[in-house]
Amino acid sequence: MSVPRCRWRPHHRLGCDLVADLAGGRALGSLAFSEAGSRSHFWAPVSRARLNGAGVRLNAAKSWVTSAGHADVYIVSTLTADADTVDLFAVPAVTPGVEVAGRWRGMGLRGNASTPMTFDAEVPGSYRLGAAGGGLDLMLQTVLPWFNLGNAAVSVGLSRAAVDAAVRHTSAARLEHLDESLSALPTIRARLARMSIELASTAAYLTQAAGRIAEPREDTMLHVLGVKAAANDAALRITDSAMRVCGGAAFSEHLQIDRYFRDARAGHVMAPTADVLYDFYGRAITGQPLFDSQPSAPAQVPA
């Protein structure tokens, strides 16, 4: 049964109604954080809001907005009007001045739209999430843990699909001149084994990270930083191995391994990129602050 969708209007009361509709699947929300001026450093917008009477004027060009043109509400980051801190605003899609600014054509994620958007709009101050200047804390304390966990789960799903497809194909495909399947070859079996073991290890880490976020412990921060990077890298290796063991059949489209291979590469470069997360993880375990010379940024994410 399909869930009825609503279209959020500028005068609609944001708050519990919006949260309930998002949770119930009646509304779709998306993040609009990345900007060309700060690239994958999503926590550092360069656009700045302006106060306009009782309202706020947003003027921001955003990159890589997932579900651009399809979401009902966008969470837009911007520098605070009168300080070098960050604010987040929940902006309904139908707000005048909210526009999709390009088309999506990517190597993978062809079922998605991650296009740029522009927000040249006036919104009431009540659309701000949290306290003025509290956007960075919301990004790091709330958005980052759940985004990293969800991204990692997608990578694990792609890895599992690739392993399953590779096992099915190599078990069924025959080398008639040898009267055996592809999986009878020791080199194929060994690669399938490594893929399966890495998948199991990554899935276990994902489960553990989810537990740490649900019930925080001292090492929750490390799990938040590590789970996306580890799952992204595992997906790269596993989908590459699936292409190798299935050969030309994987290069064609009927096994869908080509799709898993392409899509796995998207998670690795989604901000925060895997390489940035490894750097943050290294900073955390060596007692260094996550950010250099950025007074508005806290030293750590959830502990």
C-alpha cells in the first residue's frame, strides 16, 4: 500500500507535524550541505544568511543535493547572519526561490538525482533548527552519526548483492571441456571466500556501530568515524572481486554486478569522504582535534 505524500507549503507549521510526516513516510527530507566553495567539507558552508525583519534571507548555491527536485523539505546549512557559526534551516520545497540548478548524470546511482540547487529565499526564523549558531553541533552530533551509519549500510548491501551474484554465477556457469563449474577452480573459490569473509566482518562492524549509536559508549565517536570508511572500502574491494570472478558476464548488464560496482564508488566520495574519515579517526586515536584552526567547530563528534 502506498503512503500518501504531502507537499510542504511555506506557511506550514514546522515542528512535530513535519517530524511525524517524515517518520511516517508521508514527506521526504534531504540534506543541502555541500557547496562548491568548501567542497566535501560539508560542515563549513561559505554562504551566509541575512536578517530581514522577522525573517531570514537565504542565498546559497548547494552541490550534490540528494533527491533534488523530489524532496518535500531541504535542510539547508548557512553561516549565521551575524557570526561565523552555522545555522540549519528546514526549507519546504515549494518555497519561492528554491530551484534545481542542473541535471544529474553520474557514473552510478542512476536511480537518484544528486543535482545542484539554489536557495534564494526568505524564510521565517522559526524554520531554523535548534538555537541560533547551533547548526554545527547538530551536524556532528545528530546528522553525521546517522548519515554515516546509513551510508555504510548501503555499502554493505551492495557488497552482499555482489557476493550473492558472484556465487550464483560461478556455481552455475560451466566449463564444459572440464565438466566442472567456475567455482571448482581454486583461484575462483579463494576469491569468493575472501569476499564472503570481508562482507561478514564489515556487516558485524556495522551492527556494532549501530549499537554504539543507540547506546553510546566511550568509543562511539570512533565507530561513527570508522563505519562509513570501512564499509565504503570493503564495497570497493568486494564489487571489484565480483567483476573479476565473473569476467565478461559481469561486464555486461544481466548479472547487475556492473551496477553494484558503479554504485559502490559513490559512497566512497560522498562527504565526509572515506579518506577524510580516516584522517579524523587518526586524529581521534592520537588525541588531536578533528579540525584545525576553526573556532566555531567543536573538537569531537559524539562520544
